[in-house]
Amino acid sequence: MTDLYPSRVSDKPMILDRKDPVIHSGPQGLHDGPLHMDQLDFYEKNGFLLLKNFFNEEEVKKMRGELDRLWDENRYNHSPEVIRELESNEIRSIFDAHRKNEMFGRLAEDPRITDMIQQLLGSDVYVHQFRINFKPGFKGKEFYWHSDFETWHVEDGMPRMRAVSCSILLTDNYSYNGPLLLIPGSHKHYISCVGETPEDNYKSSLKKQELGVPDHDSLSRLFEQGGITSATGPAGSLLLFECNVMHGSSGNISPLPRSNVFFVFNSVENTLVEPFSGLKPRPDFIANRRMKSPALQE
């Protein structure tokens, strides 16, 4: 398969034009879903959409209860799915819990969410990745600027920009406790990064990403065009963001924790091929390869 989005193959970074639509539904499909035209227009222009108070207080309470239970259950779990901070050894992320946790498993199939994703992606969808990111007060570390698609393309073999991340805020996200930061409009450009990907890069990159991150000049150009906005809102809010939008978050030095749940939905017409790095695929708990599309295997 032709690599439309080469990265980590040159010693010089490049800013490439996006070759895929942002919203994949045709004219008729735009109206066949819960998102209104003004919401679709905002998403297409900016690369994200924040829906505040999407879940009610009772739903948030139940999700928080499961979140706390997962934290306790995995406190001493050193399996690959549990990612820990480099210095403190605190839990940073838990992957793939929706396959083992009944409530998060149901949430992955909740039509309130999947109907919006299908409207954006113009097809049936499946969960490419699930993770919980924890940022405890005073100790939560940063996530540096990156495009998710760059990593999913290079290291997982996601062919096209046809995936959406869905972040559920399970704690109040303030400007000072490490909320997600996004560069509006950055999804329209692809930053081809420098550096060769080593074998099993995920073992270090999930703790601190150093490859597949944009250079300062490219970031500055994106910032000059779109600025930076923070996805702040009360617990129960839901953020949809496009797979190529540039985002990151600072560390949490406030007393208040910040915990978000992420579902990544991919189109069934965009399933994974061999990684464009030429290396072996990352494990299934990071990149779901169970969905196979015959069209992409030809």
C-alpha cells in the first residue's frame, strides 16, 4: 500500500497537506446523525468538539466508581497494559480495560456516542484503542505535543485519517490541573517527523513520547495559524477530536486530580495494515487488529 503520510524517514521535518476529508459522510449522511450542522462545521474547521455535561451526575458517579476500582485493582499490576510513570512508578495509563470491564464495554457500544462517530466517519466503526489516563494531584506528568495519527500510521499501519478519539472527562478539567490542549485547525496539516523508530518503541513512548513529536518550527507555524485552546469542562463532558489534530497536556501541579477515559473509534473501511515503519505491529491492547477489511488486504 502506498504511504500517503510518510514520517520518520527523513532527517528534515516537513508539513504535508492532508489528503483525506475531515468529515467522511456524504451530503445526505451529514443529516443522518445527532450532530447539528453548526457542530459539524465547528468540528471540520477546528478538529474537535466539546460537549459539556454530556453525561448526567449519576452516570458520572458510576464511571468514577469503576475508575477508582480499576486504579485499586491495578495498583500492583505490572502487566504491559498498565503504563507507569518513569520516576514515581505511579499509574499513568491503563489500556484495554473495556474488554474486561462490563460498564466501559457497554459504553463503547453506547449509541449516544457511536451514532456521532458514524456520522463523522461515514461508516460503521470499531474500537481501535481504549485507555484511561490518570493525572493525580501534584504528580501527574505531561503528554507532549503530538498527532495520534502519526503514531498510529507509522507504528500500527492505520492507512488514512479516518478515526476519532472520544474523551470522557471523569473529573472537572480546569486550566490548572493539566487539561488537554489542542491547536485548532492543525488537523489540516500533517507533520512528518524525524528519527528512526526502534523496535518495541511503545515500551518507552507510552511513558514519555520522544519520537513522532513535531519539531519546534512546525509547532510554531501551527500555533501562529490556530493558537492553543484548552478542553476544560465539568466531569461528564465529552470531547470528540480528530485523529490528526495536534494536542498534548502539561503536568498537574495542582491538588486536584484529572482523569479522562479515551475511546478511539476507527472506520471499518480503514482497518490496520502492516506498520509503515516496516517493524512488527504493536500489541493488540494498543492497536486493535481484530477488525479486518478484505478490501485493505488486497
